[in-house]
Amino acid sequence: MKRHTLVISFLMIISLTLTSSVFSQDNSGKRWKMGGVPAIAYDSDMGFRYGALANFYDHGPDLELYPAYRHSLYVEWSHTTKGNDIKQMKYDSEYLIPKVRVTALARLETEQAMDFYGFNGYESLYDAAFTDIASDEYKTRMYYRMNFRSLRLKADFQGELGFKKLRWYAGFAHYNLKMGSVDIAGINEKKEDEADHLPEVPGLYDEYVRDGYIPAEQAEGGYTNSLKFGLVADTRDKEANPNKGIWAEAFVVTAPGFIGNKSPYTGVIVTYRQYLPIIHNKLTFAYRLNYQSTISGSIPWYMMVYKPDTYVSWNGLGGSKTLRGIMRNRVVGEGAVLGNFEIRWKFANFKVGGQNLYLALSPFVDAAKITKKYALQPDISGDADGIHMSYGAGLHIALNENFIVAVDYGMAADKRDGTSGLYIGLDFLF
């Protein structure tokens, strides 16, 4: 199924970004700034996505901390005409608890047709003909899809370790994930022309459950409670789009049995990001390297394919947050390495209505490889897994430094990873 994003979404992003302004004052003068945009997209099977998102920043009296902030609150509600839904709130502050940075998230999400391509990269067969209605091998446009619902709650805490740039990190997260077959009957009910109806045939998810590659007791998902501990080194000159510095993290993530997990596991996640100035505050080379792997136990399959909005767990690689231009969840295993490399060029700075704006271009290359396979799946395709690579470019529109609208277009280097992807969202990738 091909996805099409409406050009109007980009035009509305620009128009609302330009008209965003200071929305609150206190007795000391200006304090808050806001950026807000509509959430609009289109998918031929899922329908129109509509809603809104906004980010509120408290910069202190008279904006004394700008572009830094005391508190940040991000809210989003978006829905599609055929049942996909996101409701979430994110909070971030270094002032709620003295000397401790607090980040909290609450997110409800449903997706009628989440991507599922199996496990172990190229060892799982991807055949575009199975979803091409004009092909003799056509099965259904929903063959590589499954139903998905989730509740995610998390709270993370960071504090200094005697050095301002070195911090300890501790966090707790609760995931309640529900997986299942795509509701073909429900989708067909909303199609007036019977010629457009999807055939009610098994998808890849159903075949994996039938063949035992997905354990029966995990087939419909489950819940996971995880604890995370680690260290963070951060020398960035600013967070939203650094010109120089490093941002490195090393975590142990564990889901032990004593806090209710039926499939206990422990793993490590190491991420290194560096920002190298080529021309001060104008041209920067940025890259991110990530390694993740389980070191004990067995992670449930649904935690490997789950795709949070940030790269903090064993989520499937591919798509807007990891491998731009490669199909979402194409690279799934118990261990993987990931690299993202991009040039960021601020080519225009100006003011509109008292608001500071800049435009930036960012050509990029993304790559990943599985280092530890999911044990239950054999080599179905006959192809050994290799490096998954994509390339492309992004355009970023920044309002008051912190609120950044991102438009990325990526292309897969190998047709076994798909063709291309267009992504409209917020912030630089890292």
C-alpha cells in the first residue's frame, strides 16, 4: 500500500508557524512562547489524518532563558477518518525537581494497519507483488500489515554527577501492547464499491502465528514494565539543533520478573552523537551511532516491532526516526547497529511578526545491520542479511530556535527495503 502525504499539510505548517506568537504574559513581561501546527496527512486505505499539535515553552520572566526554557509541554491529538488515533502529552523540565531533569510521557495509540515484515532483515521475504493489485501474485494490500493498539507511560530522571556535562539517568516505562490481524471486514464496510474491497486472506502476521514464529502466548501482544539505568554525557551548545558538542548515552534496560513481566530480559543500549562545526552556526556535520542488544532472557516479539517516537528500546528499524526511506519495521532483531550521518546547512535567517525563523537543508545517509537474530525465524527468503542503507535530504523550518518543523525525503538503496518515504514532523532526527 502506497502512502501519500498531502501538499496542503506542508503549506499549512508554514502558514501557522509564521503566525505563531507569544501567547501568555506575567507581571514581569513576556514569559511563554508557543509553536503549533495542524496534523494532516492522507492514506488511501486509512483516510485523512487530522488534528493538531503544539509545544509550549516557559522561558522565564522577560524570556531571560531563551532559547532555553524552564518547562516544555507538548500536546498532540490526531485521528484518521478510518480509525487511526494518537493522543499524547510530553513534559520536560529541569526546574520541577531542583537539579534533576524530569521527562514524562503519556501516549495512547491505535493503528489499523501497522507495518510487519517479519524478522532478521533480508532473511524475511519481502515481495512487493503480494500487495500489487495488478500482479498475478497479488494477495492483499494488507499482507504486510497487522492491527496495533498501545498505551505507553514513562518517567525519566537525570541529575549531575559532580560534573555539569555528565549525568546519571534512571527511568521507568510501562507498555501495554495489543496486536492482531487487520480488520479487513471493517475496512471493506467503509468502501462503497465492492471492486475496492480487500480479499479476506491471511497476512504475514497470521502466517507467522500459524507457523509458530510468533509464540501463541504472545500472539496478541502483552505488557512490559521496564527499568532503565545509565549515564549521559552532553556537551552540546544547544539542544534543538547543536552546532558543536557530543551527546552520548549508555543504558542497561531490564524487564525483570519481580515487577510482573512474563518474559524477563535485560539488554544494553549505547548511543553516541557528535556535532562538528564546519562554519560556526551555519554548517554542521552531525552523526549518530547506536548499538543495542539483549544480554540475557528473551525479549517478546511485540517489543521488537513496537515503534516509539524516540529510539530508546528494541523498536523495529526503518522509517522516519531511524532509516528514512526504508519501510518501517523492516530491520527487526534482538540486536542491531545503526548509523545516521547528515550535513545541516542553515541557509536563511529572518524575522516575521517579531518571531525568529531560520531555514535549513540536511542531506543524509542512514544505515543499519542486525547483529543478533530473532531465534524463532529461519531464513525464509534464502538471502543473508546485510547492511540496510538509505539516503535523501531534509528541509527544516525553525521558529524561535526550539520549535522545528521537519520535512524529510529518503530513498532505499535496495528494493528489498522498499522504495522511498516522505516524512513531515517535528525536530531534527537527533
